[in-house]
Amino acid sequence: MRRWRRLFVHLFIFFNFIESLFSARLLTRIVPESFRTTVQISQIDTRARLSMKMAVMGEIALIAFTSGFIGSPANEPILALVIALSIFYTTLVFLGQFWIRSRRKIELLKFFFRIYGFLQFSIGAGWGGIIISTLPHSNAVQMAQIYAILIGLISTAVFAGPITFSLLFWTPLVTGSMIALLLPASHTQIATLVGMVAYDVVSFILIIELSRKLVEREVGAIRIARLKEETEILLRDFQQGASDWLFELDDSLTIVNPSERFCEVARRRSSAMQVNLRNLLLDGDGSIFRHRDEAIDKLMAQLESHLPFRDMIVSIPFDGELRWWDLSAKPIFKESGELGCYRGVGRDITDLHRSRERVTYLARHDPLTTLFNRDMFAVALAQAIDEAEQMPAALLCVDLDYFKTVNDSFGHAVGDNLLRAAAERLCGCVRGRDMVFRLGGDEFAIIVPGVQRPEVASIAARIVEHLGQPFRIRSLTMTVGVSVGIAMLPNDARTPEGIHHCADLALYQAKVEGRGRFNFFNSDTQDAITRRIAIHADLKNTAIRNQLFLEYQPIVDLRTGAPVAMEALVRWRHPARGIISPGEFISIAEDSGLIGMIGKYVIDMACQAAAQLTQDLQVTINLSPRQLRDETLPDKIAEVMEQNGLGPGRIAFEITETCLLDVSGHSLDLLDRIRALGCEIILDDFGTGYSSFRPIHEYKFDRIKIAQALLEDVFLHTNGRVILETVINMGQRIGIDMIAEGIETESQAGLLRDLGCPYGQGYWFSRPISEVYLLENYGVSPTAVG
């Protein structure tokens, strides 16, 4: 028992020596650490698969060997070794099958590596023992048989692999054969001994080299397998999770082997994908909607020319809508040079394409009104300039007259809705090929190609008319009006900056002339604008207060002709330009924000004059829209009236219908505070521009001044008298005295008396008079009577 134990211990030590000397060093040098377990499992896999064949061949060799030595003196020990070898071979077969079926190879690896090594060593030792037992007792025929089997067994060790198993089999076999050859009874010739030693050395070298090659091949196979596995995982993830897909076309450009992802994006079953790529791209999902895309023709031209292509974007119809694909592919040619197939990758970029389209749209359009924006205006205007010689065009600059008033009074939400509504009306006034732009705020522009002045005038008149109609925004009804400036290409200018400047000047002049109108640019327009700019600069001069003065125009009782009030009218005596009318500089002051200074001067001087007039004469003062936004205005009026000792009824303030566009709760409160000082509130210029009965309902005016236009219409239009009479009767019914403006003839004055209008004003009664004349004739102590 001890002998067997010692034998196993020595075998174990020998096994470890062989493994550490050859196998471990070979694995360390050739095999990466992460691959070693896999390589060892692969080596045992190879041994397990070959175990059945090796066992069968070993049994056949045993039978052949045994049959040649029946009746030999060494028959009994041979028989025992043959039985032992048969048991080892059978065990090898069972272990191989167990290993092949095992699911715990990593856990069993070390055990199997040792048990296989033990069996290989045992089989080699068994054959070595048989040779030692038989060779000394062999005749020439038997000796030849032994050499043949020995050489075959050594050759088996060369190719058995891996190196540990090969050497564990080779070592006892070669050792046993060398012992047999060196026994005196074997009568071995020197030549035979040298030949066998040489063959043993060669076989040993071959075992080392072939084992190394096998290990390298195993490592390469593992790397390829892992790479293939990783590639399959990536491809599977690519096909399942990515928006891209792989595709292949045969030499007739028909789709072959479509992936699941390709079928999914094409919205077809796999069986329906075996079609020419052109048909798929044109038909999409096979719906009735037939699509044509020039990019598809370019793509097919590349394919038919057998050329590669990259990032070719095509649009395909699906469910009545277009989707965009990005396709890239290259041809694969046969050895003969003919096209074999196309392989490529596709990507659905619909969302990206739509995002780009949206970005492009936003870059060219105003987000509020959806009109073209200022950037697009610059591009289109430059193009219109380039084409102006062959196709004359017009540039219209459009501006809403009282948008700022609406925006400040009712808020930005109402203002935005008003801009949208105005943009919609603008588009309805132009032709299909005309381009409408929003430049910012309430500024619009229109490029009208292929027109002459009469056609442009017709379009501009339509714009003024349609945008002059009331807008219904939420629960509010408002009228803002529009002014239009027009410049003609190429007559007025030949650069984008120049033509835009000309249209702006014409727009400016339209506003100066009363708004709600259109103007063509001309050289006079430029002169007027230059004068306006100069006046604006002069208004900023602090010396202007010494250049302003007041004149007064009487308001008379139409029944008696006696004056009942004096309207204060501001004048400007410019040191270089002479007398500048208020119609010229008041609007400039209003637009530039300088009206506050002029308004304060008028109130101060008018109150001083009123204090020197008889008690039965009232002085009326005009207020501008901007003054009505001054929170401190009532306090300033109260202070001036107190300084001049003016009681109730001595001062009245006139506001225009334009001011009423800005009437809100805040503005009405200002009017109430002014009225509380004993001042009357008069509605001026009723019946022109932006007439509305709504302000009369909202605020109780003391008097209403009928605009001169209504009086002139009596003699110009058949309905003029009826309208004028209706307005006067309205005043009588609601208890508001009416004042007719602009009376220039006796017939006009007589008509007004007949219609029941109590008061009037105009050149027929008196032109504006100076303050000196006023005080001399209507002062508390007049020196003369006029």
C-alpha cells in the first residue's frame, strides 16, 4: 500500500514538474492571462473529442501487439499490462464524454487537467512496460513489429497535444523504450539505438513546436470568436436599438436579407422587401400617394454607375407624409470585376430634418406674425435690386399709426394680437407673389415686383383702407390706421440701403401730413424730411422757450356773434426760419417726447392771460396724448391756476379723438382730476379720422367741437347735411353743447344756426389774434374796443 502511495506522490511531483516546466511557461509567453482558462478548457475539449478515436486505435494496437506474442515467455506480464491499458483507454472515453456534456467546466477544469494527465502518463508507462517486457525476448519479426508500434506511439504523442498531456505520454514511453533497447538481452545494434535516440529528440522538438502552434491557433480562434461575439452584440444592438440599419442590394439593385430594423422603418413585411430599391423609395409603404424626389434619381444614378455614395438624403412617402432617410453604401465587386452587391447603412433622420427645417423657418420668419423677418427682407431686397432693370419693383414701408398707444394702454397681449390681425390684413391686400415682412414692432415692409406706380398706388390705397377699419381684439374695438411710404426700383435708388431709406422718408412724410395715407418718395419729400430733422434739433435748444408765443382764436355764440371763449394757439418765431406753424412742429415735438416742455409753456402763458380777461371769457388749451400720460399733469395745472387766481370755469382743455385712443381707466382718472379743479373738458375734431361714439359713452364731455370736414361735406356730398344735423342733434339729446370749427362763410354760419348749433369758430368771425390785441380788447380794463 505504501508503495502505491509513494508511486502516486512521485507521479504527482512529476506531473507538476512537467506542467510548470513546459505548459505554464508556454501559456505565460503566448497566452494573455484573460485567455488562459479558455485555452485550457479548449485543450481539454480537443482531447475529449479525440478520446474515443484514440481509445479505439489504442485497443487495436494492443490486440495486434498481443497476437504477435501469444506463447511468448513474457505472455503473463504483457497480459496484465494490456488489461491495465484497456481499462485506461475505457476510462479515457468515459471521462471525455462526461467532460463534453458537463456544464461546470470551469469548476472541474483543474481536476480534469490532472486526471487526464494521470491517464496519459499511465498509458505511456503501460506501453513502456510492454516494450521492456517483450523486446529482450523478441525474434526479428517481433522486433520489427515492436519498432513499428513504438514509432507510431511516439508519433501519436507529437500530435496528441496539449504539451502537458503529450509529454506525460511521451516521457514514460520513450524512457521505457530506451531501457528496453539498452538491455543486454535486446542485442540492440548501435545504428538502431542512434536512430531511435534521434527520433526521440526530433519528436520532443516537434511536441514543443506543434504545441506552441496549437496554442497560438487556439488564442487566435478565441480572439476571433470573441470579436465575432462582440460584433454580433454590437450589430444586434445596432439593429434593435439604433435608428440606423444595414442593407444589402444584389447586382440588380434588389434588396436582399432585409434586417428587422429595415423592415420596421420601411413599414413592410420581410417578404414585401424583395423589391428594387428605386420602387421602395418611390412607393414608400405602398400607399396611393406617389412621390417624386430628384435626390432619388441622383441616388439611382450612383447605384447604376456602380459608384459609392455617402450621406445621400432622400424623402419617402409613408401614410401620406414624407420621411427622410440618410443612405450610404459602397459596391462589392466579384473577382471578374462585375458588381457583386451593394452594402450600406441607412438612417431615419426625419426628426433631425424637421428640426433643421424648423430652425430654417425661424431664421427666415417672424415668430409672432409668421411673416418673413428682417433677415429675409435684406436677402429679398438685394435680389429685387439685382433684378430691377429687367423687372421694376416697389418697396412699401408700412407703419401702424397708433399701435404704441394701444400697446401702452391695453398691454402687450392685446398689442401682439393686433399685430397678428394687421399682418393677416396686409397679406390679404397684396398679390400672391408679393412678399410681406415684419421688420420689428409695428413696422412692416412689402416688396412688390413687376409693377408701375398706378398698380402700387392701388395696392397702397387698399392697405390704407383695410387697415383703417376697426379691429376687434378680444372684447375691445380699436382703430389704429396705417401710413405707407413707397419707393420705386430702380428709379429712386439702386442699393438696398438707399431704397429702404427712400421708402422710410416717404413713410415719414405720410405721417407728417396727417397719417392714414400713403406717399411716394420724391426729392421734395427728402427736403421736407431734412427740414423736419432740423426742426427737431432746434426743439431741443433751451432757447426755444423765448421763441414761443401764443395767439388766440375766439369761439363765438352763433346767435349773437359775441365771443364766449378764446382758444390758445402756440406759435414759434424761429430766428432763422421765421414763423413756424404748429402743424409743422407740434407733431415733431409729440413724436420726440418734447411736447411736455411746450405744453407747460402754453398752460403757464394761457393761465396768465386768462387772469387778465373778463370773467365771462374762458380760455381753452389743447392737450396732446403724451401729456395725458403725465401723472403729475393735474397737480401742475392746479399750481398754475392758484398762482393766477383762476376760479372754476375759466379754463377748459381740448383733447382730440386721437387722445381717446389712449383712454383707459388711468387716463379717465386724469381727466376727472382736471375737471375737479373746475376745468371743462372739450372733445376736439369730432367726426374725422378715427371717429367713434364709444368715448362719448365712456366720458361725459362738457362740449364737443365738430371738425371742419363735416361742415365742408355738407356742400360736397348729398348726405353731408344729414350727417351734420345728426351730430348736432346727438349733442342736444345728450346735453352737450356743440362747437363748429372752420366756419369761413356766412352761408356756413347760417346753416349751423338753422341746425341748432350754439357755438362756432373760424375765419368768418376772427383769425387768431395776438395776446396784446386780446388784452387790449377783452382785458379787465380794455383801452379800446375792437
